[in-house]
Amino acid sequence: MRLGNRVSLLFYGRPTINLLPDYGKTQLHQILRALAQTAISSNTGLDSLQYLPVHIFSSHSLVLILSPLTLNDWRLFPRLRAYGYQVLLISPDPFDYLRDVHPPDSTTKLANRLVHAERQLEIQKIRQL
């Protein structure tokens, strides 16, 4: 925004928020206000990024995705690349949080290793794009 680039926001959750591309301090404040109104929630209709309406972004946009990545979300990224978008993924690991909350026993340790390996495979598929 400081360089004069237009920025928009699509929060794909509850509530769904869509701010049209604009620039300047007013846009920055609208984005910050909208992000402050968001909350982590579970919504079965929005559980997967594969339903994200990718055609709404302008061509050659940089699309920043903040998502914990659910199973098969990697399928969105070839679609984004096919439309010519640059993509930046920020993906916090929700299982790291759970490991800190619940002390692992032998079964939990094995489950954590399997989930971590599956997550790394998903991220590797995205990196290869």
C-alpha cells in the first residue's frame, strides 16, 4: 500500500468479508477493522479452499492465503497458478498448538508424526508449483 498498490481483502469464513481493491490509509483502516471483526470458526460450507472463487481477483495479483490447510487444499494452488496469480501461503500448524495443550502419550506421538508427515506432503505439493 505504501508503494501505491491496490489491496483488497477476501475473508473466506464467518463472516465472509470482501473489500474491493483500493489504496491509501482509508483502505488500510478498513482492512484492519475487518480483520479485527473476524473469528476462528468452523463452517462446513467453507471447510475447503477448493471452493474459493478465484476468478474474482484481478489478473497477475499476488494472492496471500492464510490457512491451516485442510486435506486436499493443495488443489487450489494449481488453479491459482493457471489464472496467472502469484501465491504466498502462510500456514500455521494447528497440530503444534495441540501438542502444547495435551501432553503426548505413545499413541498421540505416533498420530502426531503421521499428521505432520501428511501436512509436509501437502506443503511439498504446493512448493513444487
